Amino acid sequence: MPKRIETTDELKILEDVENDKYHSLDSNEFDPMIAMLKTASDNTIERLTKKKAINIRLLESDIIRLKSMALNEGMPYQTYISHMIHKLTTGALKA
């Protein structure tokens, strides 16, 4: 059974392929393109995974609650705080 295409993006790609909007790279273009894409990938991964330490002053009562919440999630509280900030900044958690 052939795979069913469901998204408009996939349909657009198929249409572009059928209308010859894509072309093969010449052999002398392929290696530089691969090198450029690998560099871009490495830079993106480095930028997205780089961590920076900060200092922040919190109410002691908030820290106690955060430690309790982290314990319920089974992780250290500083990891939990980082995790929650990441979710907030990426839109996975609404304020």
C-alpha cells in the first residue's frame, strides 16, 4: 500500500519536483555543499546546547516550593528550574 501524503508542504514539494523546480548538483558542487551544511548544523547544535550560568535571588519560600516540585518530578531543583524556564521560553508552558 503506498504511503498517503497528508500535508500541504509535502504536496507542494511533489508539485515542485514534477515541475522541475529542483535540480541535481554537479559533482564539483556536492562536496562544498555538504561541508557548508555540516558547518551550519554544527553551529546550530552548539548555539542551542550552550549553557550559561546566572545568579538569581529568590524568596526562600519559593525555593522550598521549587525543591518540593522538583522532588515530585524526580530531578534536582536547579535542573527543574532550568527545565521550567526552557518550557516557558519555548512556549510549551504558558505564564
